Amino acid sequence: MNVSVAPSSIALSQARPITVAVLAMGGQGGGVLVDWIVALAERRGWFAQSTSVPGVAQRTGATIYYIEMIAPDAGKPDRYPVLSMMPAPGKVDIVIGAELMEAGRAILRGLVSPDRTLLIGSSHRSLAVSEKTAPGDGTADASQVYEAANVAANRFIAFDMSEIADATGSVVSSVLFGALAGSGALPFTTEDFEATIRSAGVGVDASLRAFTAGRERAVATLKQDPKIKPTAKPPLAKRFPRLEPIGHAGYDALVARAQAMPAELHGIVAAGLQRVVDYQDVAYGREYLDRLEAMPRDAIGLLQAFAKYLAIAMAYDDVIRVADLKTRAGRFDRVRREARAGDDQILGITEFFHPRIEEMAGLLPPRLGEKVERSKGLARLVDRGRKLRATSPPAFLMLYCVAGLRRFRRRMLRHSREMRHLDQWAQRVRKFAASDTALATAVCEARRLVGGYSDTHSRGESKFDKVMLASERLAGRPDAAEWVQRLTKVALKDADGTELDGALRTVETLFEDA
């Protein structure tokens, strides 16, 4: 039997619902947070509805969850609420971002408005792929999100909720739930929030610890200056390790040698020594100091830049380095911790490799490696993707053996090429330092273009070489350093090199009338 009700016979509630939008990536517990908010409203007899638009976890963006909740009309229980399925720009009361840039994206989408929206966001960063793959430092400027949030939102709450989650053994969603409670934006008591967590019955103790810490921090944040600013990073010198002995005779001898350098260099040299010795051995650390001591010592800024990029250049990424990092015990511990795997759970890690023939040939002696590199048949055999279960004994043993090849690294094709390229760069720096310290420093800093592995390294090195040729052309001009810096910035942002080529043509026009 079908029963139909005429629209005119349905009494609709005229009350305005409370609207909440949550933006979270996969693994951040956005779904759990939304379920808690809905359960919280229903616990108090409210109507609540949630919808979501998935973003396929980290690959194509965050999932956007949307909640509308409404209290039943007092004395009119027969009235039905009208709830929307999607957020409307300018009509959202509470926006929650599980990561800082998600809060920024909510602003860009128009979900945050200064007349009504409370914006809650964790200030930690989960870097996007575009940020990780950019040459140099591709990290987006967090201060822009803070500036926009302080203007676009009616109220803004932000602090590092990931740090609190780690300290309490919980996840970001629990801290966000606490921040929501501390904001006072919902007409429910703290006990209501806590009872909702308990009723879920999963990870209750850890969730309650994170909830309490988040609530208390939100209350304290609201009592401070309403214009929230990003937490300042400590001065660079405080982030460097100390140049001091560690109890290893060979390394301690290097430390004593480095301590004879100007005090302003001690921090960066300590970091450089640690990097190259960990990469290869103590003898490699001596090579690092040899190259550094060959530079003139009358320009501290130049020496600091050279010490930094020399260490990066000497500790280049190759197959051996990748295998070494992937088989370290600390990495497995870190992955287990980040995955929040229990002691009674088995952790499996699958690695994806796509080596080119150049990477394989680079492990061979120079003459043999060059011959293998020219073999098209071997290139077709090698150049394909592979998946290795690094936690399985056979795959781990293979990676461990590859990592052990570092004792032979100095006799390999890749190393000979890298050192030849490095020495050409160092010679150019020394030559410019004799007449133009600013240009020499700019040439040092251009080294940031070279980094990464495989195709990324090749593209970066190609752009670096173009900038170096331009530096030779520009030498002697009073604005040479500014041009090299400009070319470096263009190259860092230019994926395919077309903008850099255009900038280099502009450089050539400087000499047309000469």
C-alpha cells in the first residue's frame, strides 16, 4: 500500500540550523570527527545530518564533510527540519581544517566569512606533493594563511594539534573535537562532548586526553590576542648541531680541525660534517674540510653558503644512499609510529622503484659504466617500475647489500661525475671570490638547483649548468650577482625550463650593444 502526503500538510521548521564544514585528508580521522559531532547533537535530541565529498585521500585533495544540525522547535515537535546537503559560501558557521593549508583552501572556497564563521585549524603541515617535488624549498608560505584567516574569519583558533595528538597517543581529530568544545560555538557542555567519545568505545582514554588538551589550548588561545600569528622558527644558529667531539677518534680529529675556523662557521660546518660522514666515512669528512679550507676566509657569508651547499653536493642521492635510508632501523620505527601500528600488529612496507639505466651504470667502474649506459637493450630491461616488500627478508637483504656498496662508491662512474661537476663549481666560486664576493655567493646558492634523484637530478643539473654559463657571461658587471639570483629563482619555479631559457635570452640582450 502506498501512502502519499500532500506537501501542504507537512509543517516545516523555520529555525536556522548550525552548519559545520570539516576538511581533512585520509588518515586524519575526519570521518570520526564528523560522527562524533553528529552523535553529540543527537545525544541532546537535535536533528543532525552529515554528507561528504571524498578527495581520494592525499592524492587529489582533502575530503570535505558537511554537517547541519538543528534543535527541535520548542512546543512544536511535529515540525520537520529542512537540512541542506552541501555548504553554501557565506553560510557556514564553523569550519574545521585538520591541517593548515586545508583551512586556507576553505577560505579560497568561500566557506569562511567574517560575519559568522569560526575557523578552527591545526597549524601543522602535511606537505603536498607539489611542495615536496619542487627544487629548493617548495614549502608554501604559512603566514599568508594566517593573514587571510585573521581577515576572513569571525574568530580564528589555530595551534599545532598534531603535536598534541602525538604527545597524548591519539589523532588530530580528537584534538579538533576538543578545540570545538573549547570554542563554545556549540550549545553543549564539556560533559556532553566527553560522553560522546566514551560511547564510541574505541581508544577512549587516549581520545579523552587529546580532547582535554585541545579544549584547554583553545580556551587559552581565545583569551590571547585575537590576531593569531604563526609560531616563529628558532634562529638558524640554534637549529645547528654543536661542533664538539663525540668520542670517535677519527671524527673528533675533524672536529678539532674545524674548530680552528671562524666561530661563525662552527654550526654550519658541524651540520656539514655530520652529513658527509654519515653519507660515506670519516675520510670523506676530511675531503669536505679540504675543499672548505681552500676557500678564502675573508668573507664569512660566502663561506657559510659554500659550507652548506658543499655538504649537500658531496652527499648526493644515488641508489646506494636510497637503499641505505630505506634499511635503517630508525626508519622502520618511524613508519610504525606514524602508522600507529600496535606491538601486536605486523607492519608491511612496499617500496616503489623505477631506476633508469643511468642509475645502474653509475654503480659500475667508469669505463664499464659508460659502455653499459650506451646499451639500448639493457636500458629496456632496466627501465621499468618495481615494487619491493622492504619488510620481507629477500627484499630487505637485497637493499641491505646495495647499501653496503658505499665502501666502493669512490670507484664508481656516478661518483667520478659528481666530483668532477662539484670541482668545476668550486673553482668558479673561488675565481669569482677574488673580485666579486656577491657573485661568488650567488653562484654558491645556485647549487640548490641540483638535488633529488634520477630524472629530477638530471633536470636540476641541466638548469644549474645553464645558470653557471650565464654567470661567466655576466662576470664583471656590477649587477652580475643580482642576475644570477634572478636566474636561480626562475629556474626553481620553472618545471620544464622554458621560462629559464627566456630569462637567459634576456641576459644575452644585455650584451647586444656592447
